[in-house]
Amino acid sequence: MPMPILDISLMPRRNRKLLRPLATAATLAAALLVSSCGGGGEGSPGAPAFLASSSLANVCTLDGQQQFVRSLLDETYLWYDEIVPVNGTDYTTVPAYFRALLVRTPDATGQPKDRFSAVLTSESADAQQSVVGDAALGVGVPGRVLAVTGKSVPVAKVVSSPAGRKVGYILFNDHNEGAQDALIGAFESLRAGAVNDLVLDMRYNSGGFLYVAQAAASMVTGPQSEGKVFEQLHYSAKRQADTAASTLVFSSKVQTPETVYARGYPLPQLSLPRLYVLTSSQTCSASESVINSLRGIDVDVVLVGGTTCGKPYGFHRQDNCGLAFFAIEFQGYNAKNFADYTGGIRATCPVADNTNSLLGSTDEPLLAAALHHIDTGSCAAAPPRQSVISQQLPGSAREHVPLTPRQPWYGRLLRQGAR
């Protein structure tokens, strides 16, 4: 078996201080045999081999961190074999080096293939994935708020359509840990309210943990979906075993417990043949998984608002030396083997948002359009265009909107250890 070698792009700068992170003299000797440049994929002619990223972790010099990043991408990155050679000595920070390695060639839509991978400080990543552990409360009458459940699911209520149908409304802002508990409480309230339809407001939901999306979609449908494919994760060619082991399915029970509802707890399923989703360009990743997966099992998903962000990709979080790396690892396919929406999922009924309107109010433009479609099966005539989504929110009209929404890269995230 040939000895492992390292990318020469990581070598200069006094031989990277004699490859100080390497644990043994044998490994050091192997690294010094390098004669090819970085980039290229495993198995391609002249392609470099890389040490395991685990053997390079927690070496917090610039050299050590660059070696870790290059090895991590070779192991996990969906497009590892398209990485362009990069000279590490040209970069004085780890984030800049990480970004230089990402594949930016245009995809079918003309956008950079990878516009989502990111690196943050671990502290910032922790803050963005903060736990929201509130459970939904109570059951009420139509028009009355059923649940105020924290940041992830701040509103769940029953409203009446103009024709008198009972419609559940859930404002669902993110897929953070704790969101599943809040959603279960909200769905239990709506099931007790005997709703005829459901409007899931994800216009500000840029994603998060995939298990939360899996539970949300499972609660929209019913027992007839048990065991059907929610999402099949496709990794790179070198990770075929991970692909084979990564089929997520619809289930009537909690599969990934948080703090309130244990594994195996029966999910409150609404058994709906149709779902309305309020969307915008911030509707991304795990939120798009809910839409795509339900369409994959022939649930009629009607989108009202704007085109979604177009991110069928996901990743694990990997931390090293105070930085959290989110490098695209897989693409998620539904039961019909569809995952081609990098240009976003178009709205069935395009409607401009109005930031002066109260979320959950039946005269708010997107919800009003959804209620019209529920009654008539058609899109309402477009109202005069008003203000678009903005962080400058007047008064308390949007008190439950994230004032500093995450960038669309966030989401479709698998928990550590799920690989």
C-alpha cells in the first residue's frame, strides 16, 4: 500500500514547520515525498492523497488548520473531485482558504454550483443553532391563537376561510433543535381543532436540522405514508456506503427525540391530501425538503408567495480550532428521485409580501391568497405591489419575524454522529 502524501499547496513556508501536526516520523517522511499540486479527486491521474482529517484536528496553527480543511473537503465534499488547485501560502486566514477551495463553476441555472458552503466561528454557529425548547399550549376556537412557542414556532392558530372552512395556520421560522417539540404541540392543537386545511408559513425559514423537516412532513400526512421515502441523501461517488445508508422515511412516530417528546411518541398526523406553504427567497434547504418530499408522495403542495432559495444540498457541522465548517456533502432526492430545483421552487400563486401586515391575520396578503385558493382552487388577482421583505419592520406588525434572518446557506443539517 503506498504511503499517504499531502497536497504540496500546503507544504512550503519552511516545509510547514516540518509538518509539526503529524504524529510520527513515518508520516512525516511520506508527506515530504509529495510531487503534485493540490486539487483533483481521488482516483484521477496524479491526484494527491490526503491524511485523515481526524489526524490533523486541533492543530491550531495556520498551517495545521489549512491541512485539516483540505483533508476534510477531500473526505466529505460533494464536489471533491472538482476542487481547483490552491496554494495555501496565498491565504493568511483559514476562512479565506476554505472559500478558495469551494467549487464556483456555474450550475444549470448559471449560478455558482456551491454558493452555500460556509465557515463561521463556533460561537456564532452555536448562537444560530440555539435551542428553542417551548412546547405548544392549549386549544382554542377559530381565530384564537393556540400556541406561542418561542422563536421556531411562535404562532399556531385556527382561522376561517371566507367560505367558512377551518384552516390551521402555523408560523414556522426555523428548524433549530427544539422546533420539533414545538411543532408537535402545535399540530396536536390543530388536530384537536379538527382543521380542514393547513397553511405552513415558512417565508422566513432558511432551514436547519433535517430531522425536524422529516417530522413536520410526517405530521402533515398520515399513516398511509408510513415507511415511504422522505428523502434519499446522495453523497459523492467515494461515499456510496453513506448514500446507501441514508434513506430517511416518513414515520408516524418521533424518530429523533428532543427534550419533551421521547422516541416513539405518536406524532399528531393530520392526514391531509393538500398543504399550503407561504414562501419567499428565504424559504430554504430543510424548508424545501418539506415541500419536495411531500410532492414526492403525491401530496398537493400549493406555494403562495415567492420562489424559494433553491438549495437541495446539506451537510454536517464540523468544528476545529474555534471554527465551524459547513461544507456541502449531499443532495436530497424525494421518492420520485427529484432534486433538481437549484433555481428555486416556484410559487403556485405569486404574491408580494407586505411588511406592514400582521402575520397570521386573514387579510395579510399571502395568507389571504392561500385562503382564497382553499375556497376556489384558483389564485386571487394580484393586489397592488407593496413593500417587500425587509429587516426594517414597522411597529409590532412583524413581532415574530427573525430580525436578523440567517443567510440561505444554513440548513438541511444532519446532527453530528448521523454520518
